[in-house]
Amino acid sequence: MPIHLRAEAGDYAPAVLVPGDPRRARYIAETFFDPGARCVNEERGALGFTGTFEGKPISVQSVGMGCASASIYYSELIQLGATRLIRVGTAGGLSPDLHMGDTVVAMSATPDDPMVLQMTNGEAHAPTATWTLVEKAVQLSRQAGSTVHVGAIVSSAIFYDTRTGQAARWRDRGHLAIEMEAAALYTLGAIHKIETMAMMTVSDLIDADENTAERISDEDLRRGVDRMMAVACDVATS
């Protein structure tokens, strides 16, 4: 039994959704899973649930914020037999083409976090998603009528980043959005030979030149996340 997930092999399905927020994990299980999902972890308040989606096994496990926290849970889920991890969360939009509530599917995640270099013993690495999951997510999102963007994102170690011009430089190099966990997920996926993908709902629009952000309303965020989650559950069990 791992230290932070007080569960045994078989308690989690091979496919696990990994949001940061424990309340979102509960919401996913109660809203999108078939009735009867069971709680498999509540250690340190990091809620995890296992059930089915349209009859197929699926789990959800909250992982906290940032690569340092998330990597603990990703690693322990892999120890418990997970072979497909899909991050579902929010991101700050950098690209001028993004709008509040849009879906971003991260093909790659630039690591602005020293955790990734530690994982690779200091060797350069390009954290990249599993293409088949990306392809499926984009296809299903478009079929559902969502506006979906695919490309590179940044995984930052700092939420309140005061570096002058940093967001503008990321935007100018083609990054769509900023979040805090995908680079670690993709790196661990490469190391452990499992499937990984990150989907995010745009919750903020970042003015990269002014280093300010406009926040989405709670209701618009809920609708955007719900659209994304329906797709994520389908992709996870595909």
C-alpha cells in the first residue's frame, strides 16, 4: 500500500482522471460516473473514487496543485496499476485565439519547473502526450460542439509569477496556455511507459503584455468543465 493513497491494487481502474481539486473529484464521480461509485481514498483529504462510465471501469483521483504534489499521486497510481492518466483541470489562456470556457488539449508541456529535470537526472526531455488520446479528445470535443485548441502549453512552478515579460515570451513562442501539472505527468508517462494526456478548460485570459488576468464566471466555468469532463470520461474508457 502506498503512503499517500491508502489503497490496494485493484482499488483503482487502469484509467484514472486526475484533477487537482478533491471537490472536483467528488463532483466528477457523482455527476459523470454511473451510479454506485465508491470512495477508495480520502487520506489527507485527497479524494479518490472508482466506478464505471457507460459500464466501463474508471477512477478519479485528486492530486493537488503543482508538479511536486501531483507527481506523488501520479507515481502512486502507477504503483497501483494505472496505465492511463488523464489530467482534467483549468488553465490560463495565453493565445489571443482562446476564449473563456474553451477546451485546450496539450500536445506537449514545456516544463517551467525543476521537478522535470530531477525526474530525468538533468537530461533534456520534451514532455509529450499520447497521440491517440489527443486525437480522440479533439475528435469528440468537436463532435460535441466545443471549441478546442491543440498545441503546446507551459507547466509553471509559480502561480503568482512576477517575472517581467515571461508570459509574453511564452505566448510569442506559440504556447496556448499556462497550468501547473502536465509536464510532470507527461514525463512520468514516458518513464513508466503509460498513456497520458491533459485537457483543460480556459478559466482565465492572461494579458501577457500587462501581466494581468481576467477570470471566468463560476457558471461559465462549470459549463466549460462539464463539456470537457464528458469528453474526458469517454476518452479514458475508450
